[in-house]
Amino acid sequence: MISSFNRFLLVTLVLLGTITLLRGADEEGFTNLFNGRDLSGWVNANCAPETWSVKDGMIHCTGKPTGALRTTRQYENFTLELEWRHLTSGGNSGVFIWGTPIAAPGVPFLRGIEVQVLDHGYATKYEEQTGKKSDWFTVHGDVFPIHGATMKPFGRHNDMRSFPSEDRSKPSPEWNHYRIVGSNGVLRLSVNGKEVSGGEDCNYRKGYLALESEGAPVEFRNIRIKELPSSGAEAELTAPEDTGLRAIFTGLDLRGWKTNSATGTRWKAGGNHLTLSAGNAEPNATLWTEKEYGDSELVLDCRMAKPASGKSTLKPSVRLRDVDLILENASEAYQRFTFAISGLVIMVTRNGEIEQRVELPADSPRRGRLGLVDRGGGLEFMNLYARDQ
């Protein structure tokens, strides 16, 4: 006969074996997106070099400037798991799903679907300032489209934002677990073990995954993914591919830039913006990149500062290969300008439409720096990228 103790031991071993088998089946197909040692497999989309780092097996983010760390490749259908924690009360961050490779025009955020990563203190501060609870956000796992993306939210929601069905996230500095399932344009979020929010009809439904920097220190760990079979996302539902554009502005300071002006103090950097205050311009005063570029692609967002009175007539000017390119259709709203340099031809586009084709003299240099020309008017730039061929 089997003694009571042996029977208990046998049952325990069977249960442990079953749990192990179930865990093994659940683990099958997952691969790590973060190796715990460095940021291999990730691209700093538009932050300073020190914004993202690896500390004690975790991805650490300073929160400054606002921006993203994204994957090197796109994903369509998948199960993504990760853990996160804020290091200060009221911290703000997010996980971007199906995002673009660079920031959307005029903002520091990737276009995509955001899965909110928000600390409890954010809502507390809102209530203290307004005297009421928020009816447009929560701190427990909202899901919503940003900056050109679209989604039909389900569950408890408003016009664009899916609110969690229950409050499950833990406050700073505790860790939280997210399980995000994206399949055929449907996104579902589970917070600490239970599904709470999501949406469908997402556009895009294939793109990059990213972690967000937005003002406060935050950490991520145990990031892994299981890819699911493709459902054949059409081109119009797929984010643009990475073409090699990399940020040339830290969003914080003028590292990588220098001016030939004796009084270059009118140039200021910070908060994701590179700003030139209006004033008297010196002849040929220019803010230059320290790096030279050959055949390349340059991207920048620009807007003209609104003058104290009247409308400014001092249009922005970009200097490439010793040629000044005046941006005739710049305005007080952000416009995205792209400069494609190939041989002796520069093609200038604004918001995707070709505006100028400039043929350079035969003796033009084949490499040169990018210059932002001081013509006296107030200007603001952001999202400066370059790809050197």
C-alpha cells in the first residue's frame, strides 16, 4: 500500500510536472527582444545618446527628451510581453505598436498605437489641480492611436481611447507586467495577468515596436515576443520601412552643431526644439552640422515664428553644397522638408510633394555640411534626420 506521505509526494510531483509542461508550452515560440546586456536590436529614434541605456539587466530611460527607442525590424502579428516600472510618482511613458521609423511631422512621437504606461501619481496630480477625477484618461492601461494612426476602441471607451475594464496596475516603484497581442489589426492588452483594453481596425497594423521617453525615468525588463502567422497586411496598412535616417539633433543641446556667428546665442536647443530667435543677422551667419554629407537624404521639420506684428517675410533657408535653398512655402505651422542629394542634383520636397529641383555647378563639392541659415527671422526646427549614402 502507498502511505499517505508517498501519495502526497506522488500527487505533488504529478502537479509540478503538469505545471512545467504547461509553462513549457506557453514559453514555446518566444524570443527575447532585449538581451539584458546592450541595446542590440534597437534604434534610438530621436533621443539623446544617454537617454537610453542598460543598467542591471534593464533598459533604463532618463525621460529626456521626449522620443522613442524602437526595434530594428517591423512586426505584424505577435504576442509581446514586458515588465515596466516608473522611478518617480506621476511618470509618463508608453509602448508604441505598429509605429513609424521616425517621428511624425511636427511632434516627437512615432505615429502608431500607444499602449499607455502611466503612474498613479499622474492621476493624483490631475485631481489635485482640477478638483475632479479624469474622464479622459486612466493610469491602468489605456490604448489609443496617435498622430495619424487610427483605431476603433472596444470595451469601455470614448471616441478614440480604450479604457481598462478594471484597475490593475501598481504604483511606482513596483513592477507591472503587460501582455500585448496584435493580430490582423486587433490589439489586446492584459495588465498583470488579465485582459483589460484594446481596439480593432488599426491602421497601421504592421510596423515597429517602441518604448517611449516622456519626461520621467522609467525602466523595462523581460521583453520578449512570439510572432504569429502573417495575415498579409496591405501596403497602405504597413508603416514605412527604415531607410537609414538617423537623428542629428539630440533634442537637448547643440552637440554635433556649431555656428560661424560671433554672437550665436540666438540659437537655443531644448525640449526637442532647435530655435532661432528673431534679430539682426550677421552676413552668412549659419548653424552648421559638424559632420559632412555626400549623396544623402536630409529631413527636418520647420516653422516660422509668429512676429510681434504683421506677417514675417523672412523665409527659412538651408545651405547645402554652398547653395542656399530658400523654403518658400514655410509657414507658422510645422512643415516637413526633405532634401535628397544625388550627384549634382538636389530634390526638395515639402510634406511629400516635390517643390524644387536644383542643379549644382559642375565644380560643386561632393561633400559638405548641412547649414541652417540665419536670415534674421525667428525659426523653430525639430526632427532633424540624415542618411549618408
